[in-house]
Amino acid sequence: MRCAKCNDRQLEQFSRLLTPPSWICSACGGVWIPDGKAVGAKPPEDVGEMEARSEADAKAGLCPQGHGLLTRAQTHIAGGFFLERCSTCLGVWFDRGEWHAVAGAGLGAGLFAIWTDLWQRDQMRARSSQAYEQQLQQELGSVVITKINSLADELDTHPSRSLALGYLLGRIRGGA
């Protein structure tokens, strides 16, 4: 089998402990796991650590088993990177260190969900929510945010919350 990214390098079997055995490229450190079944396992120690924004992650790879272009899915783990899998044999390609990052985030067992639209949308919502929270903290400060959250918690179950919200809106507009 040839490396998904280097293309001119042969992959070497590196772990007989995993079923099925996994393959590694000695040049780029990428790992191929045929049919993806061993992805939930803890990565062996000899799999390299992640590099900041590798060149390998910037391009799509080819299935080492000859099935064509790998399907990419963006993750937002460890600063974000793309994972790739073959839609025919379901093998998964990890660039150097990505397997460790996926395992560290607890996504190994449910890895195939990353390629679904639902997972991608949930990740986008989470990033948007986090950016909004950061903007609020920056613009309003933690003291005001704490007070607003406390008031919101109290009004959430108050029987006259509509009246309270109307009063608050009037105060903000300078009325009451």
C-alpha cells in the first residue's frame, strides 16, 4: 500500500496488536487504519505527536488500498484539522498526531459521526456560541455578565417574568 499523502512511499505495518493491523508512512508519519475498526483503540506510542498545521493536512489523500480520493471532514480538535476516510473500504487516514488528538478528545469510538452533516452543524453551532460568549465577555466584562446571568436565572422561573422583562426593557430605553 502507498502513503495517502506522499504517494511515492510504501506504508509499513507497525502494529500487530491492533485488529486489523495498522500501517504507517515512515516519511510523513501518517497512519492508515483499514476499515476503521481499530480507531477506537488507544494509539500506540510510536505514532507521532501532532504538528502545527501540517502540509499534509492541507491536501486530500488517496486511499492506500486504491479506492480513490479520501473523503475529508473538518474537526475542531487541537486547533482544527481534517480527517479522511475511504467511502468504499471505510479505512481512516490520520496525518501525524491526529490519532492522538482524536483519542484525547474521546472521539475514537464514535469517529464516523464526524463525517455526518449533523456533527458538522453541531460543531459550527458550538463555535458560534463560544465566539458570542467571548464577545460578550470582552464588551460587557465579567461583572456585568455575572449580574445578567443571575437575573436571567431568577426570572427564568418567575411567574411574572414577562412583566419584569418589559420593565427591564423600559429601563434600558430610558422610560421607566
